[in-house]
Amino acid sequence: MSQQLISKDDFQTMEKRYRTNFVNSLSGFKSLCLAGTISTDGMTNLAPISSVVHIGANPVLMGMVMRPDTVTRDTLKNIRETKFWTLNHITADFFKAAHQCAARYPADISEFKATGLSPYYGSISAPYVEQSSIQIGLELKEEITIQANGTHLLIGQVIEVMMPNEIVREDGSLDIEKARSITVSGLDTYHSTSEISRLAYPKA
């Protein structure tokens, strides 16, 4: 393959949509979840999220980056007001419906109803996606505004996890492939996975 060099200055000359697609693909394959929230007046919301990161294991914390709230962001608004949300792994069985959740529906239209996905509830107020293989419930512990671009890092403590027994290995790790979770590159390209190998903990 031939190579090209793209500099910081080149980003400014790119057409906006081209630049968005380029930068969103740049980090490679990303985890993919549907974030489930509910408003204080009971309206449910779903949004595809590919910015979830591991924060720590004691306490169990996960982070999620949200875009600037210069316009209405129902997911962000709901989390700020209720303090709870869910993360639901997406499988090949419903990825098209999950993708459709990114559409800009009016505030009085739930993505559950619009896409045919099914809500159900655990011990927190936010809805889970019934079709999902791994479901995680979180409580907001901290919000950090990233000054460089106005995005928001939401840090949540994991309150509960629901998943099939058979995906939990003896050492506690999860067989994500057995759960049939898929991944995403860019904003709209979905991938199944194939395990290459599992290696021992490296020692010097």
C-alpha cells in the first residue's frame, strides 16, 4: 500500500463530513453499546455509544464521552437529572435497529417504540434493552468537562450487570465473542469478531 502523511493543518482543509468520518475511524475498532436513559417525566431514550472506557475495578467505574451540549442531548440531560443509565451490548440480531437509534427523533418519541426494541427494568430507574446480551447499570459519580472541545466525560459506578452464565470464564473474564457482541469502526461500519489467541500475563 502507498502511504500518505496528514498533518494537523490538513484537518482544517477537510470537508466537515469527511473529517468527521476520518477522525471517527482513526482509533480503530471500538466497543459498541446502546445507552438507555429515562427522563424525569418517564420518557425513555436510547443512543448508540462507541466511547465507553474502563476507568477502574475498585470501585467498578466506567466512563462515557458525550458530545458538547450546545444543542439538546436527551441522553446527557436524562443522566444529569436522574443520575442513572444503562449500557447494553449490541449483537448482529439487532444492530440495524440500534443504528436507527442515532436518528434525531422528537423528544416525545422513544427510540424503543421507533425501532421495535424492548425495554425492561432492573433495580435502577433507567431501562435496559431486552435484546442485549450484556446489560450494565450505572450511577453517575462524576462529570468532567473537557475544556479542549467542550465534550463531557461521564464517570459511572456499575450498580449491576446482567449476562448469560456461560460467557463468564473461570478466571472472571468475559467471553465477549460468545456473547455475540459486535464492534464498530467509524460511525456506521459494524463488525463481528474472531478471537486470535489469549495470552498469559506478561512478566519481565
